[in-house]
Amino acid sequence: MSADKSAETALRQIKEKRYADKFRLEKGKTVHLLGIAFSSMGHTVQDWKEEVLA
């Protein structure tokens, strides 16, 4: 994970690297993808984005 990138970039990485695949195989579970953008200057969360996979 890298600081000063967008939440959208983080979500794109999660999808491209298929991190959620192993969790999607479990029946009856809802998977939440969270893209979080951190600020290296303020040491805070700049932005976040969620996508729900049913």
C-alpha cells in the first residue's frame, strides 16, 4: 500500500490482484472491498471508497 494515492487506485489494485477471490468462494458471505487513501503529510485518511460484492 502506498500513501498519497487515490481510493479508486487502491480499489483497482484489489481487483487487479484478485485479493477478494478466496473470500468470494465461501457461500453466504458478503465481501466488502475498501480502498483507502492515506496522506503522508497529515498521517490521516484522505479518502475511502467501498464496493460490496454479494
